[in-house]
Amino acid sequence: MSDSKSPYIVEGKLADNERLKAQSRHLRGTIEADLKDPLTGGFTADNFQLIRFHGMYQQDDRDIRAERNKQKLEPLHNVMLRARLPGGIITPEQWLVIDKFAEEHTMYGSIRLTTRQTFQFHGVLKPNIKLMHQTLNKAGIDSIATAGDVNRNVLCTSNPVESQVHQQAYDWARKISEHLLPKTRAYAEIWLDGERLETTDQEPILGDNYLPRKFKTTVVIPPQNDVDVHANDLNFVAIAENGELVGFNVLVGGGLAMTHGDKSTYPRKADDFGFIPLEHTLAVAEAVVTTQRDWGNRVNRKNAKTKYTLERVGVDNFRKEVEQRAGVEFAPSRAYEFTSRGDRIGWVEGIDGKFHLTLFIENGRILDYPGKTLKTGCREIAKIHQGDMRMTANQNLIIAGVPADQKDAIEALAREHGLIQPDVTPQRMDSMACVALPTCPLAMAEAERFLPGAVDQLDTLMAKHGLSDDSVIFRVTGCPNGCGRAMLAEVGLVGKGPGRYNLHLGGNREGTRIPRMYKENITEQEILDILDDLLGQWAANRQTGEAFGDYVVRADIIKPVVNSAQDFYD
């Protein structure tokens, strides 16, 4: 690590998580002892936090918490596991493995596609946790570093058309993920019964105390911004020439999380550091991570993310440090443009002559419902599919690389099981929510369960104003931590309490502007009344092709956020 006398290191009493990591024996803690403890279904003391570095969060079903308390029972502890799948690509054979485990060994039976372009298991009880890891490992999947103070699952644009550029970009996403992984053997020792070795694990990139806070990385292929670059600490924007990837523009310091009532926290867009050729990609990724490792705030976790480090030390100083550590000078950024960030639902043909079917999965929840057997349908498709399957950062699923002679069979299965539905509106396709209640311990309000009904109401309003062929980017999060990326929406709802949300307006369709709070702590009906009025104004007064977020800014209904660190709360 750098000289502790550096003027960019925050002095003071370290946050308790720093003690926890330092004493964890490189993320081992006493997790194995907790696994063998029959007196509780959960993990105790530091292990509650340490299992996050292994890709799991301890949760309980909050819908039944009060009833269990009356019965003098502890909460129904279980874990949520988030897999590591750089770029969201999975084989049909792997899909069948996760489908079977979800069916047989989780409380809910579902597979949840997430905004981090991977899948989650929810409701895994302690006796099944080691089995879960070993089952995934046999299928070539792990959950290393998908949570905790590390670089998490690396996202990559799910472009099913430009197959050559996508393959090159995906290869770099996978390399970045592998390069930045923790080196500790703790995961293999605890979950896979790996050989115990007397070792002083070395963490040359992450450091013995790992990072000050979570760290998120993407590889994005313009003009699609499906990974929402401004929600992430480090982004590699693919620059192609003549169908070949030649390098990346590097964007650093994005992030959406904030804390209600704490104006020292705010969402922030990433800064463009400049262009690098491909051969410097891993060196620059490492340099950004190690600079944040050494300069990030380890005193106050609320200000520990990369975005706050850039604001505190200055973007130019951070960039120069990255250049020095990587032995690279950033060139001026190459031109690119984002035009959209939604998934192209339905069939598209790639330049390689193969076909790709993007399935809309509301909320990313793959489960069998009456008349809509999504989970069975995905299973039946996986049994015959010869290509790969891609999870998108918008919670949808792509059946990719379909030969022409298999197209009809896959479409027939998708229609039979409700995976293709003709009545899905543009608005529903442009709406998204985080998991929230009943499983997320941080949720203040509903999100996933709230969204379908809210979109029904929003669709009614769109029809009322002659806007049924249009949509707004609409996102809901159950708390201000940003998992549903509401802080890059045209209309973003952030949970404030049961049935109440902060309403944010003024983002844009490209995902390059942060919305500002319009009304605080209001009910669903109040939100719908406001949107009814504003959608009517938009329909009557918008310019040709003008999106809702751009209209409310031009009409001076909401002031645009220019620099979130300075004016988000103005």
C-alpha cells in the first residue's frame, strides 16, 4: 500500500469493518464453526458480514418475522447467493443445474435475474449452503467476490448482434474479473473442502484489508448503455474500428447509493479519464482499484466509495496516480454515443447469421405462475438449445446463438410457457425494480412486489394521454442503496417507509443524467396524481421525439442535476 503519510488518506478511528477484515484470516473467520452450529439457522458476529465476501447475504422472511417472534422462535434465517458470471453468460447445461437446485433446495423455488447481470438463489437454509456451493462448482460456477468490499461481478453489454465485438469485449470482462478476484483460498477451503494449507495468503491487488467499500466494474459496447455505466466505479467503453475492438475509454467514479437525510451522500456520474489501447486494460483496472484501495475512506463507510474519493482528492490527482501506477498515459477519449439502454425484446439476427431471442422477464423472477410457467419454459428451452444463454443487466434473458433450423422450436416453447406475451407494453419493458421485501433486510418499502401493479396504473395513464406507444424509464428501489438504479431513471421511486417513496424526475433515456427529487415521502396515489398531470403536459407540449425526462427539464418542471456533489440537494 502507499505511504501512510499520503495527504489523501483519511485519518481517524477506522470503521469496525476494517477490524473485521483484518481479523478475518483472509475471509475465513469462524464460518466453518457456524456451519456446524445446530442452535441457530444463521451466522453470528463477524461471520454475518464475512459470508458476503463469499457471495451470500443472510436474510429472513420479514413477512413472518413477527409471527415467529410471538412463537419465541428466531427469524427464519436463510441466505441469498449471488453467482459470479462475468458478462452474464451461462450454458444451457449450467442453466439446468441451477434450475434443479432452485427447485429442490430453496424456499421459493425461483431463479432471480439481477441488475448485476447474474442470478440469485433466495431462501437457502443452512443445511443446504455447502451443497449449493459444491453443486455450482461442479457446473463451473462460483460466487467468489459477488458481495463485500471487493470488485464484484463484471458486467458486459449483452449485444447479440455484433457478435465479433461482443466476444472480444466479453473476453476482457472475464479477464478483468479473474484479475481482480481475491487470492485467498478461504472459499475453496470452507465450501469445497479444499486442502487446508499453512499459508499467509497474499492479496497484492486488494490488500490484506481488501477495499474500503464495494467496487463495481463494467465493459460497455456503444451505442447500448444497458449496463448503466454511471452506476459503477470503473467502466471500459469499447471502441471498435472496422468491426475490431481496439481499446477502451475509461470512466471512473460512478455510483448511485445515498443515505436518507445525509447530504454528504449522493449519486454521482463517472468521469471520463481517457482512452487506452487493449494491452493496458488489466494494468489500468488494477491501478484504479489499488488507488481506491489506498486512498478510499476507511473511517466513514458512508463516504468510502470511489465516487467520494474522486470528489475528495480531485479527479486530476486520481487520474495521475492511476497513470503512474499503470505506467500508462491516457490519450484523449475516442468519440462514442449512447442512444439507448433497454434490451431489444424478441428476435434479432446477428451478423453471424444466427438468431437471438430476448425474453422479457418482469422483475427478473423466473418461477412458474398460473398460466405462465416461466421456469419450466426456460428449462425446456435449455434442454434443446445449442448456443448460450445471457442474463442482461435489465433482468431479462437472451437465448443466444440459435441456428435458423432451431428457431421455430425455441419460439414454440417460449410461447407455450408464457415467455413470449404479445400484451407486454413498452412501459412495462422499460420498468425495473430491486428485490426489496420480504427478503432484503435493508428494504424500507416494497419494490419488486409493488412494480407490476404500479405499471398497470402507469399504463392506464399513458393510454389516457395517447402515449401507449411511448414509455418512460421507470424504476423503483426499496431503499436508497441503488440496486434498482432509480437514480438513472426518468421517473425514479426510492423507498422511504411502508407505502411511501421519494419521487425523482429528470433523468434521460440514455442514462447520462441523474434525476432530482421532486417530492419527498409520498404515497402511490400521490405519485400517480403527479404523473397524471405531468404526462398530460408532456403529451401536449413535447417537441418531436422528446423524451419525458428531457421534457420536464426543458419545461423547467425540474432543474437538471449538473454536478451531483454540488447541486443534487439544491
